[in-house]
Amino acid sequence: MSLLREQDAIEVRERLKAMTSPVRLVHFTQELNLDYGRETKQLLEELSGLSDQLKLEVHNFLLEKDQAAEYGVAMVPATVICNGQAKGIRFYGMPAGYEFANLLDAILMVSQSDSGLSAESREKVAAITQPIHLQVFVTPT
Amino acid sequence: MRLAQSFALENDLIQADCIEATEFPDLSSRFRVYAVPKTIINGAASIEGSLPESFFLEEILKTLPAQETGSAGVGDTP
């Protein structure tokens, strides 16, 4: 049974047409002892099937430690939104409900390389010279 | 969430994690997440709720040690 309803899939496919460059969804998961691990992977499989520009890469978190470190992934399920070398945007947990919309926004933003920020904010953000780790806690509803 | 991701897209030094709080209860508890959204900056400072773009950015910049370049005047106010 699919997680995305047919009507939702149609709408998502339509939205993803706005993608202007390929995006990789680099997903880390594990088979056992992971709530929603299987569902998260399935959701991403369904999503990536809706655009030729979207590629899903699935990694085993327990066996592929080097890859996890490369992508800065500390826990699972994790999904890194990648375009070229950039890999600063991660989703931890299942991006369902409101978070699914958020994931779509992130994919489009990365694909279009457009942060949507004001010129002033862009300047300030570009001037930052030290690493910043932002952890935004959310819930699906 | 969108803003944190926008910042990450503009600067490779910035990492934006969107964390589903109920799936990571230990982490949520460690950072005292009782309401969402809540943003933790470098594992220490936090921002409760959503803020407009310029305020959110200022709140983040305030937590950083003084930078050598750019952002003149940022962090002047407590």
C-alpha cells in the first residue's frame, strides 16, 4: 500500500516540475530497532519516483559508518538533501504531514539554488566565518 | 525550518537539521523541547517559536563569538 495518496502524488509530481537541477536524497537507515524506519524509506521511494530530477540513495547506517560521517549523520532515520557538493540540509525522522511540505520546499530550494532570503540577509549569512549547527525541532502536525 | 535551511544553502559552514521531536525523545528531552518549533544553536543557545527572517538571523548571530569580518554592529544589543 502506498503512503502517498494518489491525488497527493499527482500534486507533488506537478510541484516537482519546478526543479531546475538534480537533487540527491541521501538516506541513512537501519533495518531493525527503528520506529518508522521502513515507512520513512518507503515514503522517500515514492517521492523520488515522482521526478526524474530526484535520486534516492539508501545507506545502511550500521554498516556504512564512513558514509554517515561524510554526510555528518549522527542518528537515523536521516535524509540529507544534496545538490553538487552542498549537503547542509538534513531531515531526521519521518517527514510526514507538515514536514512533508517542508521537505518539498527544501528540495525545490536546493534544486533552484535559491534560498529566497533578502539581499541583506544573504550578505550577513555569507559573512559568517565559523561553523553553525542549527537543530530545529518540529512535529508532523 | 525554512529559514534555517535557507541559511544552510547560502553558507556551507551552516548545517540545518530538521528533527522530528517525537522520534528522538532523548534529544528533545536534553534540549528541553516542550513546544515546537524550537531551534538549538551550536548545542547551546535556543530560539523558541518562529521569528521573521531578520530577527531569526540576528538571534543566531548574537550567539556567535565576535567575527573578524562583516556583520558590523550585530550583537550589540543583549
